[in-house]
Amino acid sequence: SDGMFPVRWSDYLGYNYGYPIFNFYGPLAYYVGAGAQFIVHNPVIATKIMMGAAMVLAAFSMYYLARAVWGTLGGFVAAVFYLSIPYHALNLYVRGAIGELWAYAFLPLVFYGIYKLYITGRYRYFLVLAVSFAGIVLSHNISALIMTPILGIIALLLCGIAYSHGQRRTALLLFMGLCVGFLLSSFYAIPALFEMRYEN
């Protein structure tokens, strides 16, 4: 509403002196909340939509990942179990860790993108991988910090296997998927990395 995008500054934090919170705290969930607020004009309902959207995304992302491996029934069971894990309830009802909740919604989608891209080599799974990895980075930087080395190792191993089987395009897409995902989130990630030294 102040004409700032991407949003970096909040006027009302820091005892009303303002604070660049969205330089350091993942903004994606709050963009969703702001969009919901623009539509419903009620902050409580907008907050519930923001939280509910993360849970719905988590269910669908785990469903698609598990369905790719175990079929439709396996996908449904995995989605139910994924939504039922206590850590989801802890983030949602106790900690109010909305950024982390959104990061865990994107996490199965990243693995789904890697798996399907390795199996099929289709460009749409390259997009799934890139967008979902960007979603993790934009949602919760600590989750991104933990998951990036793991995802990088998995992607590099699969790149090596694909390359050794003559699937050079698949190997390149696997490697580039994470790189493009980081670039999509770079408007947030690069300032967060380079401006940490100014944070007390």
C-alpha cells in the first residue's frame, strides 16, 4: 500500500522507528496474507487464509510426491500423515511460525520436481523444481539454509548418474533447476546474505 515492492521495511516495528524485517525474514507468506487482505478486507480472515493455504499446499505437494512413487492411494495416505505430523500443529497453533509452515509446504514439491525431472526429463518438472525451491528460500531462510546443501548433493548425484547414462539435458536441467530457483528468490536472498553484518 506504500508503493514498495518487494517490501523491505515495516514502519511500525522497532518502537515505531521502522525495521527492515523483510530483508531478513521470509516474505512469501505475508505476500499471500496481503493479497488475501486486499480481497477480504479483514485481517483475521486474511491470516486464516494465509495459514490454511500453507496446509492445503502441503497436502497437495506431499500427495504428488508420494503418488509418483506409490500411486494414488499411497499419495493420499502420505498427504494425510504429512498434515498430521505434530510439527505442523506446533508451527501453526503454538509457535505461529508461518514462514516455516510455508517452507514445509514447498519441501515435498522440490523432491517431486527432482524425482520427476530425473525420470522424465520434461521441462515442466524443471519449472516445478525451480519455483518450489524459490518458495522455500522466500518462506524461511533457516529451512533454506538447512535444505540447500542436501538438495544440492542429491541433485549433483542424480546429475552424475544421468550424465553417465548419456542424459546430458536431464543432468543440466537438474543442476540448473536449483540455480534458477535461487535466482527467482534473489531479490530477497542476496540482500539477506550481504546485509547480515548490519544486523544487531
